[in-house]
Amino acid sequence: MMKARTRREDRPLVILDAAERLIRRMGTRTLTIDAVAAEASLSKGGVLHHYASKDALISALAERKLREIRESVAAHEAEQGANAAALPLALIAHARQVYADEDGFPRALLLASAESPDAFAGFNAFLKQRLAQMEDVACCPGAGAMLTFATLGLLLTRTLGFHCLEGAELEKLFDAMEHAAKGLPNSGSPTP
């Protein structure tokens, strides 16, 4: 088979994209370096040069997903200004944006967390950091965390296929969550 020529600096991205496509189709249990190499039209050595193992690939995919989430949440948070509701509203806005847009990859990535829990340390750190920020909202302890976990629960249960809300039903739920977040007092707001 003829291997496509890829610019050297683009190869890590090409490899991750290929691994993501494979995970979407087959899940992580059957993901191999050979399969990724074939999907990316690279040699096995070319893949191993950038990612020494399947676990390294999964870690890199998790890091890329976390970077996307951080950027999205930060952008939504910046739109809210400095107030107690900014972070919960940003998380809810991100969830609204990605709720129906995940088409299988996060489920496989979520399942991969059982096999490679260390690959998801960044997600844990991100959540702990955000929850710690919300603890600073002394006038309404627990409310921001409750909204955060409600948002995460909605996404996780959707990812696991427990439900797929649509239309007015979904909008009503997101609107109710936003309404609750906007009810948080503005004093003692956390700093981003």
C-alpha cells in the first residue's frame, strides 16, 4: 500500500484524527498502533515516533478533548463577566453547544477512562479547580457545584445513551438550569 506523504509537523494531528475515527467506529478495546497507522496512511514506526503506545494515544486524545472543553468554557465564561453565575452558566452553555454534537467519540473516550484512568487526570484537575472556585461563593454554598454536577450528569447520561432529549424538552431543561444559575448572588464571586 502506498503511504501518503504528510508534513512532519502535521503528523501528530493526523495520527490523533485517525485514532479518533477508529475509536468512533470500533471503540478503544480494539484500537491498535497498526490500525492507527493504516488509518493515517503512515508506517507503524511513524506513529510510534509520536505516540509510544495505545495509552499514549488515548492520553493525547483526552488532553485534546480537555483543551477543547477548557477553551469553550473559558470563552462562555468571558461572555458572562465577573459574577457568581459565570462559571455555571459557561458550563451550561458549553453543554448546550455539544449536547447533540458528540456522535460516539466521547462515549468511547469515557469507556477508555476505565482502562486508562491516568489519561483523564486533567479532567479531574479541571473539575476540582472549577469546584474550588465556586466554593468562594460564600453567600450560596453548594449551588454552583450542584449546577455543575447537574450539567455533567446531563452530558454523561446522554453520552452513555440513557436519554436523548430533543427540541422543546431539551430547551426547557437548559433554560431551567440557566435560570437557576442566574439566581446565584453576585457578591463574593470567584475569580476565573
